[in-house]
Amino acid sequence: MGFFSIPLHRSLIEKYHVSLVREAIIKYSRGKVLDVGCGNKPFYPHIKNTIDQYIGLEHIDSIHAKEEADILGSADNISLPDNHVDTVILTQVIEHVENPSAVFKEINRVLKTQGILIVAWPFLYPVHEEPRDFYRYTEFGLLHLAKEAKMEVISIVPVSGFWITWFGFVSIYLRGKSLLIYTVLYPFLLLLKITCVLFQWLDRNSKARMKWTWNYYAILKKGNE
């Protein structure tokens, strides 16, 4: 099936999520960086020349690559001292942990004063990595977690709106249903994708994006204790 089986949503995930989070990580990362749920450390090449140390943490039972991890452990019990790192990266992880409040408090513990947490998470997105997919969070859910951990929220960004999210669901669903169906419908789906990208560009309503985004990312800061 070749070219026509390539997921049309893949480039949208890169543009309307991954690249935006990567830019935030490049902008805010400094000093000692802890990547919680590091996998194969995809962000490291982009910041290795501007930071002092990169520490990867991965859960011992993770389905993702663990060969690159410096620490095997749990996000709610990090084997690092208090006030140890300047930056924490937490991308696509909080939906998979049983106690996200404990994770945020633990990250706050290992961060130095004025340290930065860069967090990204799905909102309107299919269940994945089941059965370890527990939660979805609105901006208000993130604000609540930050308040419990006594962290300051600098920004919360919805990365897409209705049209990109809707097309993502259509493309993910049909490709998961049948590669043959996906291939047959490919020209129609490609046209639909172009149309949805155009409509997304025309839709500048930030409140609507909050309601319909497939992912968020946020920048948090540890305050003075």
C-alpha cells in the first residue's frame, strides 16, 4: 500500500503539538534537566549544547525504550535530592500516572527555586497505551494540580482547535479500522486534511481552542519557599 497508508495525521501531530512543545523545551531548558518519562530522549539533541546535564527517568514497566534512561523509577518517588534540577520535562505522561498530584509535588521537590516545569498532555485524544491511560485534563485541571503543588503557572497553551482535532480523530479511526479502507479513501482524506488546516487557520478564537484542543502544554515555575 506504500505511500497511501502513511497516516495523514502524523504531520499534524508534528506541527500542532510536537514542534510547539519542542520549541518551549528549547526556550526554557537550562542547567540540570530532568526528563520524566524520557523514552529514547527525543528532546536531548535539541538542547544538549545549552544545558549542563540531562537526566532521563523512565518507569521500569514502561512500554517505551528504557536503554537511554539514567534512572529507572517512579515519577512520584524520584531518587534525586531536594532542589536538585533547574528544569523538568514532563510530556505525555500525566495521563498515565495513578496519582498526578503526587507527581507534581515530587517534581516541585526536586526543582530548585524558580525552576521550570514544561508539561504537555492530551485532552481530546483516543485512549492509548491501555490499560495505563487514566485521565484527561482541562486547563482547569492543570491549574488545580499546580495549585496543590504550590507552583506558579506561567502559561497554558492549547495546540489545536476543532478542525485539527476532528480530522485527527477521523484519520486515526479509519487507519485503525482498516488500512485498505484508508488507502481507498486517501485522496478524499487528503483533501479533507487541507480543508481542515485552512479552517483551523481561519479560526482564531482562543476560547474555542481551549474547548476543542487535542493537546495542551504549559510552563510552570517553582516559587520561593
